[in-house]
Amino acid sequence: MHGRDTNPPTGDRPARRPVVVIVGRPNVGKSTLFNRLLGQRSAIVEDVPGTTRDRLQAQMAYANRRFELIDTGGLEPDADEGYSALIREQVTGAVTSADVILLVVDAAAGVTRIDTEIAEMLRRVQTPILLLANKVDNDTRRDAAVEFFELGLGEPMPISAYHDLGLREALERLTDLLPESPPQEAVAELRLAVVGRPNVGKSALVNAILGEDRVIVSEQSGTTRDAVDTGFLYRDRPLILIDTAGIRRRGRIERGVEKYSVMRARQAIERCDVAVLVLDATEKVAAQDLHVAGFVADAYKGMIIAVNKWDLVEDSEESREAFASNVLRRLQFTPWAPLAFVSAKTGLNINGLLDLSLEIGETRSLRVPTSEVNSVLREAVAANPPPSPGRRPLRIKYGTQAEVRPPTFVFFANDASLIHFSYRRYLENFFRRRFGFEGTAIKFEFRSRE
């Protein structure tokens, strides 16, 4: 566990690539365009206005130019309350960091009042704007796209994100507008996924780590829908922070958008290095918490149990030990995961959480020489020989570490089918005592070889 640290992280950003931001009113096809440009379903697409709420960010390359592509929620300039107002703040923040803005309008619907208001807002910024008239999939709509000249943002480019029409021409125009970016050395990024059940403070923790309101925070559960990636520097190390939707038990998952949100959260776990499992200090460890921890363990990832809202609890050694004891009892299958007592509201121990993440990232890259693997294996077998359930005795002959991230050990035996799960767990615990591996799952594989 890490002690008190109320100083927030520096919030430094690496020497950045150019930033391209997609904006527009709700339901004009921004997320469809985002997915089409990336060539993958990174954003949730539904025929429901307001599906995208947070900024979604991804790295992209075209014609030897690399840039950050950001998708934003549907913009309603005059919104002053609710999600629409929060989305407006997010879009405004994204626009201020943009090198190029892609304004998406709906050619099927024509110019609307909100389109005009957004155009008026964008004309105040000194940023190149590319006007994209989306949903142009026939000659009638192509002709209708001309009316968007009245927005005063130059010639509208007719495209269809759904049918992949006109996007090559749009990308060529886009790359011409991008500023030059300095070459960057390739440095391995540590990916942190902030996971947990709904309404435990995941997005607030992300904002505390970044030192800004990067994702929308609301008292209403289910605010975050997509997995949101944000790059930043901490102690000169590049990190990618992934905020995810709250994961519910399978029987409580609603159909539609929430179903896809949970799917994205699980995908975020799959592609992260370290998962930060957020618990609520004011509540008991719930079944959903065990559910999420199981996803992380099954994916063989690193994990930190972040006990959030610790500012609402009397901070004493006794209270920390009591909470830790309860967590250890409930999460018996992940005794290797350390705890960090934090407060997204006050900034308590945020740096400690990040330091611990870096340590676990290094641990996941630890490689043990084969000679040491076999030395410890012989010692473990001598202390507790493997049981032989049948007439044929089980003999584990030798082992080696085959992979890192996660640390993966392969052992060869005369008959791998004779390995009981309890003996597998015994060997894992024995290796952990010798080599550490605190904070990360490790994988043991057994193969037959005569």
C-alpha cells in the first residue's frame, strides 16, 4: 500500500501529434465517420441521439502522416443543463486543442438551426475547418449538399461515412491542413484501464489523474458508455488511460447501448497492461466487484485495487487494515493485487497509484533465466512432490519462461493431464515467493513430453 500523497500528477503531455476533432450536432454520423476512418468499431453507433458522450481518442496514420483523431458527443450550443451541457463543455475543450476541425452535417436533413449556431461558434476559433456533408449516397443528396455553403465555412465535401464514399478525398484535404509534427521515438506505452461497477467514481478518478475534466462526471450511474483513451506523461513515461463504462452482472445488463458499453469495457481490459479496479470505500465489496476482478484475472493482466472516496472514511491504520482484510477475504483469487487508498475528490494518493502502476508494468516485463526457473522448480517439487492419482507417477521434468506481459512459464511433464489445479496453484505461489510478481497475474502452462 502507498501512503498519503495529495499532490496531483504533473499532467504533462508528450510532444504531441497533430489533433483532428470531429464535431457536429447529434445524430449526423460522427461516430460512424470515426469508426470508418479508423477501420474498426471503436465508438458505439446507435440510431439514438446522444449515444457518444465523452471524447473518444485514437491514433491514426494516412499518407505517412500521423495524427490523433477525436470523436465528440452531439453538440447543442444553447444547452445549459443535463448531459447536453456537459457534452458541450467536452466539445469546447476538444476544439481548443484541435489543429483541424471536421464539422459533420447531415445532407439528408439540410441546414438546421443548430448547424448554423455551431458554425457561428467555430468561426471564432483560428483553426482550419473541413466541412463534411455526410449521408450523401445519391445524386439528389449530392446536389442538396451545396446549400451548406451558407454556413460560411467554405466548400462542403460530400461524403457517406456509412458507404465509404468521398472519404479518400476528405483525408487528402485533411492531411494538407495538418501542421508538421516532429519525429518521435517509439516508446512503449503503459495502458491503464480504470474498471469497476457503475458509480464508484471511475471517471472522477480519471479526471483526478489527468488534472482536468477529461470525461463527464455525473451522479447518475451509466454516464460513461465508451472506453475513452487519453495519453499523458508521468515521470517521463508515456501512459494511456482508459476510462470504461461500469460493468454489471450479466443478468443486470440492459439491451442496446449498455450491452455494447459492457462489451467495450471488457475489450478495454483485454488491451490494457494494468487494470485499476475501483471500489467505493463507503460500501462493502459487492458481487459485481468480484465479477470485474475475475475478468481481469482471466485476461492475465496486472491489477491495482483502488479504494476510492477514502476522504469519506476516518483515515487510520485500523480502518485501512480492516478494509484490506475484507478485500483479501472476498477476492481470494487475486491475493497478488495491491491496494491503494485514494480520493478522486481531494487527490489523495493519486501519485502513489501511478507509481504503483509503473512498478507493476515493469514487473510484467520481468524475465527469469531458465536456470533459475529450473532451480526453483526442483526446490518446489522436493518440498512437495506432485500427487499421482493413478498408477502412472507424474514427473515435471523442466520449465522455462516463454513470454512476458504477462509472465508466462511453460513446464514439461511426462503427462500434463495429471496436473491437478491445486498443485498448479502451489507452484504459482512458490514462484511468487521467490520472484515476486506483485500486482500481476502470471500464466502457467503444462505440456506433455516423454
